[in-house]
Amino acid sequence: MSTTTIKAFGTQSPKDDLKEIKIERRAVTANDIEIEILYCGVCHSDLHTARNDWGGTVYPAVPGHEIVGKVTSIGAGVTKIKVGDYAAVGCLVDSCRTCASCKEDLEQYCLNGFVGTYNGKDKHLGTQTFGGYSEKVVVDEHFVLKVPANLNLAATAPLLCAGITTWSPLKHWKVGKGSKVAVVGLGGLGHMAIKLAKGLGAEVTLFSRTPSKTKDAMELGADAVVISSEEKQMSEVKGKFDLIIDTVPYVHDVNPYIATLSVSGTLVLVGYLGPLEPIINTVPMILGRKSIAGSLIGGIAETQQMLDFCGEHNIVSEIEIIDMQDINAAYERMLKSDVRYRFVIDMASLKK
Ligand code: NAP
Ligand code: ZN
């Protein structure tokens, strides 16, 4: 299959910094769309992958799954979009499209394994997939999203992962007017969870370890902020929330949050992947019919619905634009929870 060599930013090992490398992109096939990448958001999953936190990273690794850009070429069979349109790609670039999950528009739960935008198994080239820290991307039209025309393009990029990852549980657990929602952690996912839950009409509380984020949280739309290390504040919200979205990236004690769920409430983990410590006490769960759940990004149709909702409600991410060359410093700030509230790479900087 013919390919073109393009510039990207990637890493060769968990310990190396990201730097400029060359990767191959396939020529467009009948159903493909080629996008010149204009902006790419920086997700904490990019850092987890670059540093092999989850195991299984294939090197070189090129992260980036919050992609927006301009369509530069389309295959003969493409009907969704035309050359010159703005388009977006999130965390998925392929799936089997025949299993029960795919048939229900749940490509993220493909029973035969979805293909991630990076570190996935590229069905065309046989290598790993390479993400959005690059000049362009070639993706099957089914996995390409349309961008609402009224939204700022750079600030739209984070919707493709931080947005959909928090939107999907809000919709699945039927959050609407009057729902009481809490969000744990004010980072990329957390700030989108606040905005989207507010957009759906919920009353929203933020749990944070960082008192200096209180003012920002209120400006983002939170109705209240609870500092999670303050026992008195935690006890004041006992039994309150219908849904808690926990975005914390590392192992942490979830028992104090379970105490704040209402009867039949659900704590949905979207951040940390791995065994939880300390052990979860089932007593409050049994006595209050409470659930602990997980959730992975969202399907393609759902992602388009989320983007359209954001277009109607003028919802975008709060961003700090960086150059591609600043990515290693950005990762260090992310590790210190010092992101307000999503880094977005101006991909024009890759041409420097
Ligand atoms: P982020 O911007 O770094 O935000 C994470 C926030 O969690 C921080 O700002 C901080 O908020 C809090 N936090 C960080 N370390 C903590 C610790 N040790 N204990 C307690 N709180 C801590 O990260 P993100 O991009 O939002 O991603 C969050 C997690 O979701 C990552 O692990 C990422 O891989 C994962 N993720 C999952 C999915 C999915 O589909 N399930 C999709 C995308 C990302 P405060 O300062 O307010 O405490
Ligand atoms: Zn992500």
C-alpha cells in the first residue's frame, strides 16, 4: 500500500522525551478522509501511553486523540464530508463494525477490539497507529466527526476525548434537570464534566484536592466545591449525589465518595485503570443499593450528538495553546495537576 512520510512528535521509550520523528500515513482508500491537523488536545492518556503506565505501549509512540483539522482529500466513496470542511477525530479510528456492540453504535466496546487512534493495531499498514501529534491523519469516514461551525476550533479539540468521556456516562445514567452530579478532580475531563452536566440542567458539585481551583470551578458552572481532604466538608454532602464522575488518574480511596452517593446512586470511574486500594467496603453499597461502574469514551454517533449539543449550547473547553515543542514541559505540568484546563497544541508549530 502506498504511503507518505510526514512529521510527527513521538517517543522511543518510556523514559525519553517526545521529539520530532517521521511516520507513514496511508494514501486515501475509497472510504478514507485525509485531514490536515490544525489543533490537537493533550489528554492525560497521552502521557500514560508515552510513559507506558498501562503496559503495552509499542514504540515509537505518537500520542494525540483530540484532533481537529481541515479535510485535504477524500476517497471516491466518501459522502459524509467534502474537501475544505473542518473535521475531527477522537480516540477511535476503526472497529469490526459487525459485533453486537458495533451494531449498537458502541464501537468503544467492540467485542473484537476497537482500533485506538494511537497505539492501536493499524489494519491497513500492520504497524501501530500513530496519533494526532502529527501533520495529518487518514481515517475511515465512519470515524470522522463534523465540527459545529460556531465553535472555536482549538477549544473544540478537547471535546473529542475529555468531552465525550464525560458526556457518555452523563447520558447513560440519564442526567437531566434536577439531577445531582459530582465530579472528582478538576483537570481536562473534570472541567468538561462540569460544563456538560450543567448544560444538561444538573446541579453540579466539584470534589477537588486543590483549594485554589475553587473560583475557577464556580466560573465553569459548578454550584459547589468540596475540598476532599476536609472531613467536615465531606460529611456535609453525605448521601447527596445521584451520579459521581471520578476522573482521578491514579490509585485513590473511593470509599469517602461512596458515602456521598444517594440511595441507588452510582460512582462511575473514568480515570484510573487498575486495582483499587484501599479495599472497597460493600456495607454502604448494600445498605443504599449503590453502584460502582466504569465507562470508556463514547461511540461515534454519541460523539457527534455531543458535538452538536456543544454547538447548540456554545460549550467548548478552557484551553492553553502550546507549541508542539513544549509538549514535554506540558506533561510535567500535567503531573502536578497544573493544567487550566486543557493544553491544545497549535500544530502549525510542527512546521517550524
Ligand atoms: P488531568 O487533566 O491531569 O486531570 C486529572 C485531575 O485529577 C487533576 O487535575 C487533579 O484534580 C486530580 N488528581 C490528579 N492526581 C490525583 C491524585 N493522585 N489523587 C487525587 N486526585 C488527583 O487528566 P485528564 O486528561 O482529565 O484525565 C484523567 C484520567 O482519565 C486519566 O487517567 C486519563 O487517562 C483518563 N481517561 C479516561 C478515559 C476513558 O475513556 N475512561 C478517556 C480519557 C482519559 P484536582 O487538582 O482538582 O484534585
Ligand atoms: Zn483522552
